[in-house]
Amino acid sequence: MGLLGAGIAVLTGLGAGIGIGIATNGALNAIARQPEESGNINKTLLLGCALAESTAIYGLVVAILLIVLQ
């Protein structure tokens, strides 16, 4: 059961990848419409990507803990 839980926990990486892809798409569209705001858009994009990536890292940590503590 622990290994099944670990596999499910690792799936959080899929959500993070999809979220980062959607965010990047929105940022590129925003920069295409307002090139003068590209600095602010890039800062916000990087912050959002870091938060999305942290959820994937939490899922990886949970998966490792489930495997080790089994």
C-alpha cells in the first residue's frame, strides 16, 4: 500500500508541469500584447513557476518518505 501511495504522490509532478505550461502560455500571450510590461510579467511568471514546482517537490518528498518508512 505504501508503494501505491508513493506512486500517487509522485503524480503531483504532472499537475505542476501542466500548470507551468499554462502559465507560460499566458505569460507569452501577455508579453505579445504588451511588450513594455515584459519585466513585470516575467517576475510574476517566475514566482508562479516556483510555487508550482514546490508542490511537485513536496509530492516527491512524501513519496520518498512513504518508500523509506514502509
